[in-house]
Amino acid sequence: MAKFKKMKDEANEALLKQTREKVESYLTNVLDGDPLTQVEDVYSFEFGTAIVTVRVAPWHAEDALVEVYSYVAEDVELTPELMEDLLRLNAREPFGAFGVGYDNAVVYAYSLAAANLDENEFVAAVQTVATVADAYEEKLADMETLRKIS
């Protein structure tokens, strides 16, 4: 039997508040004056052609989540070939993963546990999502165009 306790499905309001404060501080440092949009527990900013979103969310009684994600392509045709390409890309990326969201959108996401969140790992997550989303946005559009021509 596993030696960890069962997670209680409750929100830890104190941890959520503490995490929001950390995220705001870390984003202020990372963006160095660049515009940051905030709506409740969701923060977003532009990096190249990508819009990076950071969301603080409840997870369980003893932890919360910091989700960093970006929509890489929207309204794509979800062909078996594209899905295979995304799985192969996931195998190459050491952190984060490509996924499919609503309305046939390709998303790149990276989640962190909040209880012991530090600035170094937060910046690494934000930098990874921003860099990957910006780089693959154009590549995925080109892949879609090539498939439509073929």
C-alpha cells in the first residue's frame, strides 16, 4: 500500500491566497514592466505571438495548482496524423505537454504544485510555455496548411 495519505477534496483558501501573492510577485519580476492582465485568479501576458496564461486553482486540502498554458493553434482539424505529431512532440519535451482543448484548440500546458512553489521553478514553467507556444504556433499552422494542400 502506498505511504501517502488520501487527498481531501477541499480548497485551501489560505494557500490559494499565498500562492496568488507569490505568482503576482514572480510575474512582476519576470515581466519587468511589460503588461500583465489579471481577472480573478487568472493572469495573462504576451510573449512573441503567444499569449501565456497563468491560473491559480484549488487542488486538494493541502495543496493548490499553478497552471501555465498557452493556446498554440485554434480551430484545427484533429486528424490522426496531427494527434500523432503532438504525441511525438510530447515525447521530446522534458516538461509540459501539448493537448487538445475546446473548439479543436491545441494547447501547451505545464502545471506546478503550489505548496512549495519557488521562483526558479515558476520562471522555468513560464519560460517553457512561452518559448514552446511561440515556436510551435507557426509550425502547427504550417503543418495544417500542408495537410490541406496534400
